[in-house]
Amino acid sequence: MSHGPRSGLAAVSSALLAMSRHLEVRDVLKTIVASARELLDAQYAALGVPDDHGGFAQFVVDGVSDEQWKAIGPLPRQHGILAAMLHEATPERLADVRTDPRFGGWPSAHPDMVDFLGLPIRDGDEVIGALFLANKLRPVGGVAGHPPHPPCPKPEGTCGFTQDDEDLLGILAQHAAIALTNARLYERSRELTIAEERSRLAHELHDAVSQKLFSLRLTAQAATALVDRDPDRAKGELHQVATLAAEAADELRAAVVELRPAALEEDGLVATLRTQIQVLDRAHGARVTFAGHGVKALPAAQEEALLRVAQEALHNALRHSAAEHVDVTLRRHGTATVLRVTDDGSGFDPRTVRRAGRHLGLVSMRDRANGTGGRLNVRSEPGKGTTIEMEVPGG
């Protein structure tokens, strides 16, 4: 590599920090591959996460265009040199991968590779991936970051990747294992959180809608009993049936909004929030408003955390605070994005996490904020409403 000692250390430090910054598994894999290719001056880099069926659950490449990748075709299988790294957990440094007896050929659209350096990614005794580089490059003028020349000239039978390159890739592989394991734990934790939220919503849906339907049934029975002897009272009971049916429909509609997976990837956070708040405004007696100001796209983990905190805060305001007006804003503030949910409801003492026996979800909201590098601020007083504010970097 053409970095000096100080700049080389800074580059490695930046790569390791970038790995630890992401929470989504796919983002972590992309960062690992891009960092390895840049640090070791390689033309191509890839990382495969094996499945249990002889293939790869995920396979991320860097240095290959989207058009090339589509032309190459299906994901590779666990065979040849990739299989050796995965099953034997051994590093591989080859002068010409095409002459290795384990080489089984490539699809016609596959780029040509010569030098090869690959290492398994291990979590304890388990091999959780294979990281490899191909075609050692030489930066123009010896300066990293400039467009590279073609692969370095080298003596016949020698690999352009050195033992130092292998040692550095070994360090990256160790940190990649930590980053990948953490990302997997985060995604499992998020799945559990979503399951818990669905369970909570199911209980609330049962409590709210069942009560409405029970009242609806009794009122309809009363109207039936009165229809012959007291038609005017029966008419009043039937009006009450219509009111209860509308309220039950509103409860169902509001619950469906929270249960339905938010289309963040397609619509983005601002549009998703606006749509959900419009439905809540129609479904509840309180006025619910939303405004978004200059917010750009954020990493997926941050957008989901902001959405879930907004949903939790709206749930508290609309179901438990007797608020007449709930205002939601999402805006850019310097280098940060700020979500604010304000209501004019009954308020509470923020030093506690329970009010009238109901959990306010403040702990989970703080966990979501902290998990994405942000912070949560809660301001409330009994009788003076509540403001919940979440700030995350970026946007």
C-alpha cells in the first residue's frame, strides 16, 4: 500500500469506525468490502455470507458495476477456493487464481482476475463469511485515492498482494466479525421489538374493539326489544348502534396503521409519517397535524427509529392523554434531524414511566434513540401537555 505510516493508520482507523457505525447487516457488509478494497489497493473485493444449502445468503461486491453484476448472473455456490476458505478456515494468497487446481471457471460476463487474497471471517470457531480481494493495483503517483493503474507488474509466479496485505486484511476480518455479529444482534433485537409491539397492539385492539362490539351487541338487542312497543326509543338505540359501529371502525383503522409495515424504502420517512397522521386525524376526535421541513433521506435504521418513536408518542397522546390537538414536526436542525410530538393533553410527571397503570414506552423510545446515535428529550407536567423530542445526527 502506498500510504505513509501515519496516513495508513488513519485510513485503517477510518475503516474500522465506518464498520462499527452501521446497524443494518447489508450496510455493514458493503462498508467492509469497500474499506478492504480501498485500503489494500485492489481492483475487486467481495464478501460472502454462507447459507446452510451450499450457497450464499448474501454476497456483496465492490469494483463491479451494477450492469456487470446483473450480467454475471446468479450468486456463486460454495465451491473451489471459496469453499476452502469457508470449510477449512484457511487464508488463500495466489499469484494467479486461474491456475489453481481448485479453480472452476467463471461466467462469461465475470471480470478477469489474477492476483487473489482471501480470508475467512470467524466468530470464535464459526466461519461466518469469506472476504477476498483480486488484482492488486498501484495508485497513480503513489497517492491513495487517485484512479489506479492496471495491476502492478510483478515477477512471474509471485502474488501482487504481500504478507503485509494479508496481515492487514486479517485485522479487517477480525473487526468485520465483530461488526457483522453486532449487526445481526441488532436485527434480531429489532425483530423481537416488532413482535412485542404487535403483541401490544393486539391486546389493545382486543380491549378497545371488543368493548365497542359488546356495547354494540347490547344496544342492538335493546333496539330489537323496543321496536314494537316504543319505536322512538328504538330509533335512538339504532342511532347509538351506528355511532358505536363507527367508533369500532375507527379503532380498527388506527390499529391497522400501526400494524402495517411502513413503506419507508418506497415512500421515505416524511411521506410515511404524513400518510399515517392523516389517517389518525380522521380516526380520532383530536386534531392531528404534521409538518416536515427540509429533511433529507436518512439511514434505514434511523428512519425506522424515528417512525416508531413518533408512533409510540402519538399512541400515548391519542389514547391516554385526552388531548384535543397533537402536532408532529420533522425538521432539519444544523447537522441533525429533529422529530417533535407535542400534545395539549393531561401531561404527567416525566420522572416516572407509568401513569394510571399504563406504561408510556419511554424506555423503549430512549433505547431506539440511543441505538441510532441520537437522544430523546421528554418535557411534561400534569395538566400542561407533553412534548417528546428525538434528535438524530444527519439529514
